[in-house]
Amino acid sequence: MVGRGAVADPFLARRIRALAAGQSVAADRSLDWRRLLPLLASYWQQVCAKVSARQAPGRLKLWLAALRRTHGEADALFLAVRSLCEVDQVSRVLVQHGVPLQSSAS
């Protein structure tokens, strides 16, 4: 159960640790989203390197669909890439949404 939760919220373990230590957990997820952007970039670049160009967009869409539960920004990004099937198109949209891609992924 925690594994699926961590897919939707990569900072879940940190949040659980903080709660267990009696610390307050910030409800503002915008900082978490900014921390997540480099992880999205790394994931996208690794997916592009390891799976076919035809399958890569689908892998990203799966993760974004899970992230939508905890991050409104992921919802907007998912909607922007949902209909795209080409790696170059997806890469452009990711950059437009602030994902810091290196030129090798496009």
C-alpha cells in the first residue's frame, strides 16, 4: 500500500517520518511539485533511453495519472500530454511546464 502511495506522492515517506516525529507537515504541495520536476525529467530521460519511442509517452502518462491524486500541477501536465504520442512533442510540453530536460531527451 505504501508503494502505490509513494508513486502518487514521492515524498510520502518523508511526510510519514515527520508525522511520526511529531512534526507538522505542510499542506502546501507546491514546494513538493518543484522538487518533483527534476525527478520527472530524470524519469522521462531514462524511459526514452530504455523503451521504444512508441511506448515512452505511455509510461510517463501512467506516472502523471498517479501524481494527479496529490498534485494539481500533475493534472494540468497530464491533460497537456494525454493526446500526444511522439517523444519530441511530449518533451516540448514537459519543458513548457517547467520540467528541466536536457537536450538529449528531445
